[in-house]
Amino acid sequence: MTPFIEDRIERLPLGFRDIVLARHPMNTSDLYSYNPNYFGGAKTGGASDFFQSFHRPVALYRTSNPDIFICPASSPPGGGVQGICGFYAAKGVLKSKNNI
């Protein structure tokens, strides 16, 4: 996929290929070897199936520090690109800061 991705980026007037110093492509097996939590190459903590819905972190988005919130992809509603985890974390920040 590296050539395909580079071709897509090169369409922008950035001179992308001229500034790339090195590449480190990884496949799913490489990701799993790097970090066993990336089971099957999934950076979001695995499949978002029925079983996983009961074994993911609770949707608190808070830490012990009241000024630090988190929104990992493995938190409810699960991994994906929709950004819902960040949306709920932002709502938590606003609620916390406004004492709502």
C-alpha cells in the first residue's frame, strides 16, 4: 500500500517524496509483534463484537487528574473513525468545567 498512499499524498502540492527521509511499513503481524494488544493488527483493541462490548474500558473519559481526559479508540462505543469517543470525552470536559 505504500506506493498507493504516497501517490495520493503526492497529488497535493507539497513535494512529499522530496521530504521523506525513511519508511517503516508494517503489516498486521508486525503490529502484533510490536504490541500484543494490537491483536490481528487492530490498533483499536480488537473486534467490536458482543463479547468486546462487556470487556472494554468504562466510558468515563476521566483520569485521576481532573484536568486530564482520555478518549481511546477502545473505549465505548468502540473503535472506528467516527470520532464518537472524542465527542463524549469533549462533552465530559465541558460538563466538568461548567459544573453542569
